[in-house]
Amino acid sequence: MRTRNSVEKRREKLIDKLFGYSVFKINGKQLYELPLSILEREYRKYQSQYHPHGEFGSIRWT
């Protein structure tokens, strides 16, 4: 049971992070319907495309 809980927690964290990228569906399916492997792949894809501070106004020296 412990493994199942850790997988579910990982899925929830990834779903929350994907929500942060305004991703709510992948290939027409809700994120909660997808297996962990697809969520991880999609998260890595979005993470590599966007700088972590891109739209949040990172510190700029003037």
C-alpha cells in the first residue's frame, strides 16, 4: 500500500504542476485519467520549454 500512496502523491504533484502551465487535458483526456508515465513525460516536456521564471518576472539587474 505504501507504494500506491507514493505513486498517487507523485501523480497529484505532477497534475498540480501541469495546471501551473495551464495544461488541463492531454490528447483529449483529463489529467486524472492518465498514468504516471504520461504525466511525467508531459511535465518534462513543458519544463524544458519554459524557463521557470519566464512569466513570473524574474529578477533583472538594471
